[in-house]
Amino acid sequence: MGTFRVEHRSEAKAIIEAVRRIRDDARILEEARRSLSRALDLLGLEGTARQAVTPLLAAATSHGPNASVSVPTSFWFN
């Protein structure tokens, strides 16, 4: 079993929190429709977390005003 480095843990937490905020706060999607960069700034993301969330945020805004972020029921495939 491998170890999970501390910086990876903080990046993972930042990504999880960003996804939660995108899902719960309509203002994030509204801002992303105007400017992805400003929306990512509102989320406080930088580095790897910013790069990881950018395509998700772009996809969430590409389906019109009723876009939503889908949350899978299981992360791992059985």
C-alpha cells in the first residue's frame, strides 16, 4: 500500500470542496459563464486543483442555464 503525500491530500480536499461549491452555489456557475478564470479565483483554486477543476467547470457551464454538476454514487467501478 502506498502513502498519500500531504500536498496531495490538500489538493484532493481543495478539489472536493470546489466541486461541492460548484454544485451548491449558483453564483459560481453564473461567474463561470462570464469568465472561467474569475470563477476559479472565487473558488480559491491554484495549481493542480485549479487545473483539475477547470474542465469540470467548463462542462457544467456548456449545457445552458439549467446546467448541473453530476455526482456519481460510487467513485470506484465494481
